Amino acid sequence: MTPPPPRKPLIAGNWKLNKTIKEAIELVTLLKRLITDFQNVDVVVCPPFTALSDVSELLMESEIQLGAQDLYWEEKGAFTGEVSGALIKDAGAAFVIVGHSERRQFFHETHDTVQKKTKAALKNGLIPIVCIGETLKEREASKTFEVLEAQIKGAFTGFNKEEIQQITVAYEPVWAIGTGKVATPAQAEEAHAFVRGRMQKAFGEETAAALRILYGGSVKPDNTADLMREPDIDGALVGGASLEPNSFAEIVKNAGVAALR
Ligand code: PGA
């Protein structure tokens, strides 16, 4: 059997609830100047909805790609305040984050809503970055694998191989998000290997081998390379450090270098 193609790392910046349109334009203008080598790494920025179309215009000639932070699964209608996959696509995005732990925690997203959103993203030609990860309490109770298993089942039941091939997964231990407490490369690798193993069981070896699994949670320029050298870590979903142009560019650079592992 021929080995699967190597997975190109992806670094995605999740800006969360930050940046006005003007600030978004300033940040992306600097990123375009600072990030010029895309040979070994793909790069995505995910501004708030309000800045999507302006940033999209700014990225027309750039290899930096655009993502949204959430979507609603219905196409249109009486759903005040919601934004559909079609509208996100229309604003110029190619990616969308789905099921971030902050959405699960503060906005009561469930396995079911994560699954519907993932389906809706695919239907609209968006690449979903589906987030999973355990809380500190769950880790301390030795429930990490159990939680990941339930989240994988919850998100991907009913999907076929072709659909999974369009998806990116992000493992984000909740205790590492915004806390400065990054998972050790070994802790992250253990979880990533588990996720890939479950995906292999459900969707076959080839699909699992090609699946990009990002790590998220306090990724900074100085911990990127060590994480990225682990065999099952294929990039990062970066929150805080993606708001500052130099630190995000440095993460991208370090990921590209480590990718030559
Ligand atoms: P952080 O956030 O990098 O600020 O920890 C990561 C995320 O929530 O995606």
C-alpha cells in the first residue's frame, strides 16, 4: 500500500470576541507582511462576523485564508441573530470553527448541535474545524478518553468517509484554554493519537491518516515547535497569541520549521 500524503500543518487564529473592523484590517495588513512562506504551513484567521467581508477583501491576493467562529445550521428564515453557512461563505470565508468549548460551556451547545453545524458547514462548502476536549475535572477523574470518545461520536455519527475527509478536528483541553497552562507535548500527543485511533476505527485507516488534528490551548511562539514535532499534532488553533501580529507570525514560522520533522 502506498503511504498517505503527509499532513500539511494548519495554524488557525481564533480571535474570539475581539477586534473592530478597523483593528482587524490593521492586524491582517501586518500579518500579510510578516507571513510570506506558505510552503510548509496553511494559515487561517477567524475574525468576528462583523469583520469577515472586509478581511476577505484584504486577503484576496493572499495565501492567508479566512474562517468564521460559528454558524447556524438552518439556511435562512426566522432565526433572529443567527448566521448561516451560506452567509459565511458569501462573506468570503472558507473555514468555520464548530463546537468550541466556549460555545459548549456558555451557549449550551450539545453533541447534537455540533453535529448539525458540522453538516451545515460541509453542505455549504466550508471546512469545519470541530473542537473537542475535556475539562480539568474530567481529566482529574481520568475521564479524558471517555469524554473525547463521546464528543467524537456525538459530532460524527452518520458521516461518511468523504465528509470526514473535508473536516479538521481541534483537540483543545478546556483547562489549557486562555490559562497559560499548555498541555505538555506528551499529553497532547496521547490525546491526538487516541482521536486518530477512534477515527480510524470509524472511518478507516486512510481517512484517519489524512485527518488534520490541531492542538489548541495556550499555544505561544515558544511552545509551538515542541508540540508540532509530535507525530499526531498537525497544527494549532490559537486564541490569545493570534491577536498580536508578531506572536502569530512567529507561531506560523515555528510550525513550518517543525513540520520538516
Ligand atoms: P488560547 O485559546 O490560545 O487563548 O488558549 C485557544 C482557543 O480557545 O482556541
